[in-house]
Amino acid sequence: MEIKNGIMEIKDIIQGRRSIRAYLPDPVSKDQLQSLILEAGIWAPSAGNAQTWRFLVVTDQSLLRKVELVSPGLSGAPPALIVICQDLEESRIKGGTLGPQLLSIADAAMAAQNIMLYAHALGLGTCVIASFHREALQAVLNLPEYLVPIFIVAVGYPKIIPRAPLRKKDVIWINEYR
Amino acid sequence: MNTDKEQKSKFNYKQIIDLICYSIVSARNLLQEPKIYGPLRAIEIACRLIDSIPLELQKDSPLLMLREHIEAAKSSVVEGEDSFQRHLDSLVSDVVAILNNRKKEDIK
């Protein structure tokens, strides 16, 4: 990884990030987890500057285990999770019907990507997960009905870094789709 | 010295409950998830079943190698469906070999 002036080039960060599915047991500090959210997550754009996202950090191992059991997509024993939720009531007020249907999901996705890129720049591994049972996760995390988990971002130090999957490049058209 | 039967009774009850929970949530979620997640969840369950077997029974067991192969298969998903299928075929060969090496007294 090329490092200039103490930071990685943005292109290297984007292309170097991988979905990590095997983590070392080393804990991630509370400060690091908070910085992922405060220095990156909340700096993502949000539709109408709604900022209806809420971030629940899970580091308690017994709680993490419960989350894992209702989240089949979560694997590799990450030591920490950031559950990106949306306040759908506030989203409806700020974004109309489009708020809960689309904007809240898009906003959460952009926040997740910011978190993952910043984490990679800090030497952490991440994986974004949507494969969980929403109501079960709400129950395990004791969340109110209006606060809906959209994504889980697993965070930890990578044990195995997978190769980059091939990228399809024939996905661009200029001015006209043929 | 513990008998094989006594050791088997030490199966981690909590792990089994966890596995039941994981299986049921997976079944529900798979209704709406990509098709390839199905085999992925199935081999993950196989992995967790192996982990629920007490270490003393896993010793010298072909299941340890099988577990390694399952991990490799899980990783192969990102390489595409063909690669994943090859790994799954190889896992099938592994379990068939385990079945064929079973002692007669175990087949009851």
C-alpha cells in the first residue's frame, strides 16, 4: 500500500478494501470505533441532510454472540460491530414516503462505505452485512420499533485478507445505452 | 478414563441451542436472500456442528481436515460460482471418503 504524507492515497484505500470474514481476537478500542463513526460515518451525505442514522456499537461478547445468532451473514468472529440503524419515524417526517423506502437505506449505505474505507486506512478490516433477521435483531438489541437496523458493519483486525474478486468493466455507457 | 459414550454426553448443550437458533433464522432469511447463500449457510452449519464436537473426539478425526476444506469453500464464494461448486464437489468427496472409512461397528 502506497503511503504519502502519512496517509494512503484515496484510490489505494478504495481498491484495497476487502470484505473480511475472518478476524483476529484482538479488541478494537472504543476510541477507534467512535472515530470510525465521528470521523467518517456521519460525514457521508444524507438526503436532505436528514442525518436520521443512529449507530449502535457492540463490543460486549455475550451480546455480540446473540447478534451473530440472528445474523446468518455475520461470520469470522469480529470483536466489534457497528449496527447502522435508521429512525424511520424521523425519516418519514423529513423525507416523506421516499424517506423510509429508499433514502434511509441509501444514507446508511453511504455511511457504511465511509466507515469501511476509513477503517481500512487505519489498518482495520470490515464487512458489511444485510443478512440478519430485522425483528430478531431489534429484540436482541432492545431497540424501539421505529429504530430499524439497516446494516451491520463487522470491525476487527483481519486474520485472512481475501483476494480481490474480478471486477466487471463492461458496465459503462456514455450518453446512450446500447 | 472416560468412555466414548461419556465423552459424547459432554456435547456442548449451549452450542447446540445456538446452532438451532442460527439454522432457524437462516431458513427464514433465505426465503429472500440470494440463492448462493443457501449452500453457504449449509456448510457454515456443518462447520459449527464440527465445532460442537468435544476436542478429544475431534483428535485424529477427518473432520478437522473437512473443517479446513469448508473454510476454503466459504472463501471461494467471492471467486465465483464455478469455484464454489468445485469446492463443494470436493467437500462431497471428503464426506463420502469419511462414510466409506467408517468401521462396521459404527454403522448402526
